[in-house]
Amino acid sequence: MPTEKNAAKDVIKGQSLWSDAWLRLKKNHMAVISMAVLALIFLLCFILPAIGNFNAPEDPAIRAAEHWFKNPNYQNLNNTFAPPSGHHWLGTDQSGRDLFSRLLYGGQISLLVGLVATTISVIVGVAYGAIAGYSSERTDSLMMRIVDILYGLPFLVLVILFSLLISEHMKELSEFLINDWKWESVFVNKYANLIPLFIAIGALGWLTMARVARAQVMNIKKQDFVEAAVSLGLKKSTILTRHILPNMIGPMIVYTTLTVPSFILTEATLSYLGVGVQSPNSSWGILLQEGSRYMETNARLLIVPSIVFSLTLFALNFLGDGLRDALDPKASKD
Amino acid sequence: MLRIIISRLTQGILVIFCLLAITFVLIRLMPGDPFTGEKSHAAHIIEKNRENFSLDKPIPIQFGVYLTKLTQGDMGDSPTREQKVSTIIKHSFPASLILGICSMIVAICIGIPAGVIAALKKNSLIDYGTMVIAMIGISIPSFVIGPLLASYVAMNVPLLKVAGWGDPFDWILPSITLGAMTGAYIARITRGGMLEVINQDYIRTAKAKGVSQFNLIFKHAIRGGIIPAVAYVGPAFAMLLTGSFVVETIFQIPGMGQHFVTATKDRDYFLLQGVVLLFGTLIVLANLAADIALVLLNPRLREA
């Protein structure tokens, strides 16, 4: 007979999947360091420019001379390739722009592309995979055959074609928004530039996600609680959304974390080739591409963005690995 | 075995067809065509040109015309370069193929030994070190490694050049640049595969029979252990080929990557289709080769 005291103890001892996973993740030093690094990079890229712009002087020339946070697009051709100083913390680039603020603004765009494209691909992939996994065998094999075929297509080739196509149509849309709907042109131009990338990368990058989601559904639908739901007479769609999807969150989080770095890399590759992010935006890919042009004379312009970029990907990959060990212990490495 | 090859080939042809159809439609949906742009001609000349390339017809008919010509071995002419597409490809393809193969060799030669050693010394310093290095390899893109190798290694080693594509020494740096990331992936996959095999009964039996450590690893364990890595090599080769655009830009290699990017920008429909067709075929062949290798390594697949 358990006493009341013991029962209370058992309640405290009981652990949810999440707290269990958290404990396992905390033991993984690399994952913890990665989380700290990512938090720092996010803070720097998203919070610091906001604070820096908050009460900066309007006049770009005064601001470039005095304020600690520079306008990333302000050029000063009298001050090109300046070495790091108290004034320009990481020096200036080939057009006299402040490298530090360019790095932070570029990071905003790169991280944004990674996150938004990943969100799109997760939504599409999970929906597709879950439906395939929970449909009849015939529908399932047809849907997965389509995925197999799409897998055989060269990703980069299609992303380039697709994003160029969308961006041509975005031009018309943004002109319409600016002229007819009186939207702010700076705002429209900034995002009209990015949306093709979000869509092209997200819409073509969901294949792995669909495969993982399908495998999860196949696993879960054999379990007793799903059978119970079926015998209770629940609708198929209810079983899928209420009972199966919540149970696949763990592995999905893992693959989402591993997708973000690969999409950031895709964006950088496209920008490097000149078909990705366009001015007035910049991204880490553009900084790397510009830096590699001056690597012999001013290696700093290549090395500083390289370090930040690689560090971000490194942290995301390690965090994903750690999360996999914590949330999905049965999955093998890769 | 034959059935597997036939079914894979059918699927492969379907893949190539889909790829061609998608590219065909996408590039034609973009505004402009090969004859609008910097070199503008009189309207009637443009009309005539469009007629010559049958661009004045609806897209499905254009596709039919293209496929018919293709079956006769004619890839068409490049409207912007005034050359046959097959000639352009013939000149640029060898460089891309050599780069792809060399970097695959680099990736395999780094990845498989590293993965096997890490698995054999599981949880040791060597294991952790190898896996951290592999993770760094995955996280550093080729357009960071490439310029760094060019500026620090090529400047100091007499035989290596910063850019160019003349003698086989020029192959070394681009191949390392392109192969590093794939090698890192292969190392991780090989380690996982080896760990799974090492714990299996037949390895214990072999050990109990007194098979030497060398034979145990190289005759018994490795065959099963590298199966996941071999399955990865097929798709990886495809990624290397399409990923070579960047490396070709960095080291100024006269390969197909430049043609792909410029053909897209110039709306050079026929050159783009030719390049995509070749990529698609190579990808299908690489996947087929990987499938056959898997069957050879894993007798259980032969039944299916």
C-alpha cells in the first residue's frame, strides 16, 4: 500500500517526454554551447540594429562619423578598406561601408530566409508525408513515387529557375502595391526581393521532411491508442490531426533544426552565384562573395563573415544532432 | 537483378522527362526570350528568329518539336551563342566531369576511413575529434574553403595555382574544395553504419572463431558497414555535379556551371535544356550505379 507521502514523491518523479529530453540535452556540452552561440547571434542580428537605430541621428554622414551603429548602406569612398578601429569595429569594405553593421543586417536576411523557407517546407512536407502515411497503400505508393521522382531532380537548378520566375512576377506585384495601394516602397522592395527565395527554397525543399513525416505516421498508426481511436469511431482527419500529429513533434523538431542550416547555405550559394538576395538587401552570401574578390589584399572582408557564417551553421547542426539524441534516441546518426 | 535495373531505368527515364518538361515550361514562362535584350534587332528579324526556333508556337508543340529532334540526336542550336548546343557541351563537359569524379574520390578517400576508424574507437578522443572535424566540414561551405585554400595553400605550394584548368595539378584544390563537405557526410554515415554492424551476431561469431582483427574488419564488418554510405554516394554525386557551379566560379574552371547560370539569365532556352538534360542523365546513372552496388554488397536485396 503506497502511503500518501510516497504517492506525492512518485508524482514529482514522473517525467514528461520534454523534461526528459531537456535533461538529456543539457548533458550534451556541444549542444548547450551551440544554443548559447545561436542566442548570441540572434540577439546581435535582430536586437542590436533595433537598439542602434533607435536614437541614431537622421543625417547619414553625421551618423557615420559619430553614432556607434552605422547605416549598413552608407558609402564613404574616402574611407574604403579601413582597418578595424574604435570607430568602425570591424573596419569598412570596398565602398567604405561599415562591415559590422553590414554583417548584422546580412545576418537578419540570411536567418530570415533560413527560418521562413524552413517553415514553408515543414508545413508542406509534414502535411504531404502525413497524408501519404495515413492513406490507402495505393495512394501512399503513388505519393511517395512522386517524391522519389522529385528527389532525382537537381535541387539547385530548380531553385534558381523557380526563384527567377517568381521574382519576375513579384516585380509586377510590388509595382501594383506601391502605385495602387500606396504601400511604402522601401518596405515593399525589401520583401519583394526575398519572397521568391522563401517560396522557391521552401517549396522545393520539403522532400526529406515528407519522407520523415511519413515514416513517423506509419510507425504511430500501428500503436494501440490509434486503434482505440479508430474503434471509438473517430473520423480519419480527427485521428490524424489530434492523435497522430502531436506524437510526431519530437522527430519533426529535430529535422527542422537540421533543415535551417541547409537552407541558409542554399541562400548563400544562390547569392554567391548572383541569383539570390538582391540589393538593397545584403546577406551573408553576398558578403562572402564580395569578400572573396578582395581576399588577396583585404582578407578580413572574407574571413570575418566566414567565421560568423560557419559558426552559425556549426551551432545549428550541433544543436540538431543534440536534439536528435535527446528527442529521438532510437534514430541512428544520419 | 535485371528486374531492378529495368525498373530503375524506367523510373530514371521518367525523372529525366519530368525534369525536361519542368525546365522547358519554367524558362518559357519567364518574361523575355533569347532575342530581347542587349543585342536588339529590327522587329522583323526578331520575328524571323523566333520562327526559326519555332518559338512562335504554343509551348506543348514546341516541346514536341524539341523531343522529336532530341530522339534524332539533335540538341538544337544556342540562339545567343550561335553555336550548336552539343558543341558547347562537348567543350565544357569534360572539365565538370573530371571535377565531379575527382571530388567524389576525395570524399570517399577521406570519409570512409575516417568513419571506420571513428566507429572502431567509439567514444574515444579519436572518435570525438573525427566527428567534430566532420561537423566543421559540413558547416563550412565551398565558397569559404575555396578562397581560403586558394589564398593560403596555392600561394605557398609551387605546383598549385590560384585559378585555372591546365594540368592535373590544377584539379587538386577544386576537388578538395568540392569534396570536403561530401566527405564529412560520408564519414558520419559510415560511422553509423559500422556501429550497427559491429554489434551484430555474425561479427561476434567471427570473433569467437578466432578471425584476426584485420580480417574481421576488412572481410566481415566493412561490407555491411558501408552500405548506408554507398546508398548516399549516388545522390551525393548528383549534388557534387550541380554544386560545382560555385567551385567553377571560384577557380575559374571552364565547366558547365557557367553555362547554366548565363543560359538562365540570357533565356537561352536550348542551351539550358541541353545542360539540364545532361545533368539529369548523369544523376539517373549515378543513382543506378549506387543501386547496383547496394545489391552486390547486400545479398538480401537480390531476392526482392
